[in-house]
Amino acid sequence: MPPLNGLTGVIPVVLALTGLITVSDRNSTVDLDALAAGTHTNPFAVLGLHQEHGRRVVRTFQPGAKSVDLLDRGGKALKGMQRVHKDGIFEAEMPPRLSTYRFCTTYSGGDSQTFDDAYRFPSTLGSIDLYLLGEGSHEHMFTKLGAHCIRLQGVAGTCFSVWAPNASRVSVVGDFNGWDGRRHVMRLHPGNGIWEIFVPGVSAGAQYKFEMLDKAGGLLPFKSDPVGQFHEAPPGNASIVYQSRYRWHDNDWMAQRNGAEQRNEPVSIYEIHLGSWRRGADHDFLSYRELAKQLVTYVVDMGFTHVEFLPITEHPFDGSWGYQPIGLFAPTQRFGTPDEFRFLVDRLHQAGIGVIADWVPAHFPRDEHGLARFDGTALYEHADPSKGEHADWGTLVFNYGRREVINYLVGSALYWIREFHIDGLRVDAVASMLYLDYSRKKGEWQPNEQGGNENLEAVEFLRKLNRVVHREGATCYAEESTTWPGVSHPLEAGGLGFTYKWNMGWMNDTLSYMKEQPVHRKFHHDKMTFGLMYAFTENFVLPLSHDEVVHGKGTLLGRMPGDEWQRFANLRAYYGFMFAHPGKKLLFMGGEFAQTSEWDHDRSLDWHLLEFAPHKGVRALVSDLNRIYRGTPALYERDSSPDGFKWIVADDSDQSVYAWLRYAVDGSFVICICNFTPVPRDEYRVGVPCSGRYEYLLDTDRPEYGGTAYTQSETLKSQAETAHGWPDSLVLNLPPLSAIILRPET
């Protein structure tokens, strides 16, 4: 460290007057005072073993120590160390030919502690790691940044690394050093702003944070580890050193996983908030292990192909449902450890269920222990509020133009896919990322370099993300509510590259239609047909998600008009319409048995409703819909192709009847018919592609679902009478408020 205020010549005099001793002028009182005060920016230059004026000197800082003895690696005492600063800096000359050593510190109360010196160990980051981290292209960044239990030179401990390029000093603090930021000041790699240190003796379970000084030397609030794998329960916010010991048993599942091929496969997703799906006897959360038993059995019985977890990344506030994450590399501790979460995923895979995780790269909260102004500057977020803040949510926006931030986000995605075997990521709030003027008034945003409102940096990030995710055999779902073109189109075709896009337009239109009194539905007939105008422009998921049962929206059942029977019949018909419509399926928990209370994240679903026949009937219907859907290629193989769909009846608004065909790749087909009035439509004629007998695959009016059993026959025979452009037709009685699916007898 260079001399300050021209004191070099007077340092020995100052030391003599104060009773302090140094071995060399190089380690002046300026250095020692800075060490003791916690302001020294490069303690590796002073502490540890150094060659100084022909001698090998070892130096340590042990606040509160009465004495420190130097030991050899085997623990044999070599000599007592000399105090060279009143606040606990000790040094001694190292005996010849020794390079490894330990310390034994004795405190005023008589207690002693023997340990290895953190400042005698080299960096754990190689030149390639440092280059890739600086370039923002290190796909295994989560194996280098964060906290990792390793053995270095035969010594067990934990390596801590963090990116904080604008800090003037970074320390790791924890329960292993009394949360004292002076004890383990980290080594800076100035080329890329990464600080790291190996702390011997620190093992899994240790709590830690990072303490930093900003550019001006001001002390910042303690920060949790951005790449921490496990975190303390709120209101605490420490990161926890974690070492996975899990052994997976889902090899068969992983061997066949290929996200890109799922477009021609059935996908029926059960969306779940783990904290409120079901609670324990004392209203406690179920653990990951308890969920692995109860949830897996339930999902298999219900016939869903996938589960989607609302964000399980660590978050400080229960009421955010995980959508304001702090730990993008940590499963929330609310339900157990990371390995227990692995166990849940493993059990789902063994049962044949895919796992999708809701993932939030669009924003992060302002909590002072999180990413906000991490090193005293706008590091992860934009400094410009017009780009760096979401006024609607009170959160901050990632800086998608910074390579290290992109590396962080892509690294998080890869972490969940590789470390937790997650099969897909549902990317939240994509629209807020794509548009510079998202939820901003005129004058609150700046156009891009081309004069438009597109966030070109976010676009490139999303394309990179999807390229990497698909390469790993996983899928990526966009919650995107605008007309941005090609969201789920391939990258080589100029698209964003998502596997699927949520069809928010379909959801809004069809729910709006279902809310209408049946007598008025004929005036809104197009709300159920309009989605077919664009159904094949993207690879769509039809989402009836958590967003439709919160914030005063009530429940799906509550949207249905009429008396009790009609409300349940409407809902059953709507589910039949949904499963027969092109697009993959998503249903939020509780919808499968017609939950009557708006979703509340603080309590369990109303499972007691299954004691009542109407709710039990809806659940039986959803289970059968999943079974029929999975067993009928015509309902899923051509979801994204116009060749897989043909209208039979699209214009019968007076009777609120719709009929259409769905085709499989091999040409096999089913006929789907919906009657959205409580009036039966007797002797209703529909054209069919071929003559013969047709059997019922589905009738939502069956008594086991709570219906009237209006239709008694199991099969129908076509007639040689032209209808709807076909030479043959069927005549059938349409039950009130119902959906039916027919197929030719084989």
C-alpha cells in the first residue's frame, strides 16, 4: 500500500512511541491501522506468509486474542507470535523450510482455538474461470461464485466468491467469525471485480453474509449471497453454506427428456403454490418430503402430465407468492432443504410427472440485504430509473445490457435445470421485459437506438436463455400478454425461441363469455371463436392460472351464472371446451374441484368441499378429461397446426352451439360439440367426415359428474344427409350446458 501523507520516514519513530513493532517499513502503521479498522483493501499483501527483507514472516489479525502461537501443520508449537498492534495483529518469523502452519489463539478468559490461516491459501479461481466470468459466458458460474465446501491443499473449508466490482472492500462475515468484517477480508480480482477467499474450517450449515465498503469507504448493509444455495428463514436473511449429498433415481426420466419434442405430446399442467395446496394438522406448511408423498399421489391420480410450482426461489415475503425473489439459486427454506426439494422432483419424475418452475428474471425487490445497489452502485439494476424500476410493483429491473447480469440470470436457469432436474421454466412477466414503455407514461421512458419501444437488450437475453434451455432438453414458457410476434417461434426464424406462450387472450375472452347470462351469450358468440383466428400463430398454453382467482376476481365457479346446478354445469362445459380446444392445458390448484373461496396463500385449499357431490363430480370430470386427453392424439398432436382443426359449426349464435373437428397426425379425428345454454338442443344435426357409428368419449352432463344424464345412448349412427359441407351427418340430442366429444367406432 503506498504511504499516506508522506509518513514513510517517521513510521519507525511512531512505532517506537506507541509501543508497536513492525518487521519492515513496508508494513507501516498505516497498513496495520487499516487492518484493525477493517478498511484495508488488500489484506493478502500483509497477512499470511511473506518474504520481507530476506526473512519469511507470517502475520495474522486476531481481535480479542491474548496471545497467538505459531504451530506446524501437525499442531506442534513452534513459537509465540509477537503483538504488533494493540487491536490484535501478531507476527513471527517462519522457521526455515516450513510453508504450512496453523495458529493457536488464546483469549483472555483462557479459551483457545486452533485453526488454519485463510491468508496462506491461493485463489481457487483459475485463469479460465476468471476470463469466462469477466466475459459473462461462464455457464457453470454457480460452481465458482457463492459458497462451496472444498478441500484445498488437504484442508477442508469453504470458498466464498462474490461479484462486487465497485466495492472498495468486501468481507465474508458469519457465525464462524463473530460477524466481524475485519477478520476475513476477501481477495480482489481487479480484472472482473470478483472477490474471493477460502476460509478453512467452515463447513455446511454455517451462516454468512457479505460486508462491503462502497467506493468512498462507506459501510453498506450486510448482503445475502446472490448465488447462495440456501437461506435463513425470515425475518433472518443470512445465507447458509450448503453441500448437496443427494443421489438421484430418475435416470430413465432424464434419458428421455427432450423439451422441443413436447409440442406434439399431451401437456396438462397442474399449477401449485406449495404453501397453500394443503396444510398440516397445525396449519403448518407441508415439507418437501410430505409433499413428495401426498402431492405426487394426487397428481398421478388426477392424470396431469406436469406440475408447475409458483416460484420456489427464496423470497422474503410470503405475500409475494415468490414473485419478488431474493435467492435465484436457492429453493425456499419454508418447506425444507435443497436436497429435500430434489427428493420431491425425483419422486415426481419417477411417477412420470414433469416439473416446471415459475422463474422471475423480470424484476427483484428492493430489500437492503438483496441485489439492490449491491456494492453501493446500481450493479444488477439499471441506474436510470426509466429502465431500472417497475413503478407498478415497487421493484427493480435487471440490467439486460450488462454481460455479468446476463451470466447471472442464465446461470440461474441452468442451475435449476442441471442441479434440480427441472424440466421447464415458466418465465414471469415477459411483456414487462420486452417493452421500454411497459406501464410507463409519455416522458417516463426513452426509445431504443432504432427509435422504437422494444427493449433490444432484453430480447437478446431471452433468445440466449431459450437457446441454452432447449440445448439442455428443457422447455421454456412465456407469460406474455401482447401481440409481440414470434414469441414461440424458433430463433433461426427470428422468434424469441420460447417453447410455449401462455394464451392470455383466449383466457380473457372465454372467461368473459362464460360470465354472461346464457340468454345473452348469443350476442358474444365471437368471444369463443376469436381465439381460432390466431390459435396457430404460436405454440399456446391455455392458462386458467392463479391470477384468475385472486385480487377480488373470486373463483372460476364464482364466475359462472345461474343457480347452483347451472353454475357447476357451466364450469364442467367450460372445462370440456378447454380440453377440446387447440393448445396445451394449465389449471391452478382448487379449480379441479371447483373451489368456492378465492385463493388465499395463507391457508389450505378447501378440501372439505369434496364431501359434496357437485365438487366431487367436477374433480371426477377433470380426472377423466386428463385421461381422455392423454389417450387421444387428435386432441394434442396438431395443437399448433391449422391442419389439426376444422370448424363444423361456428356461427350458431342463436343457440350458442359450437362444433369442430380435431385431427391427429394419422388422420384420425374426434368431433367436439358444446351447448352453452341451459336449453337442451334436441335432434341437432352436425356434418361428419365419414359414415358409420360414433361413440361418446366425453359428456360433461353425465350423472357421475353431477349432470342430468340427458343423453342416454352410448353410440350414434350417421345418416346419409348432407350437413355443413359433409355428405354424412349425425343427429343427436345436446344436453344443456354441456360439452361432448365423439369419435368413430373402431
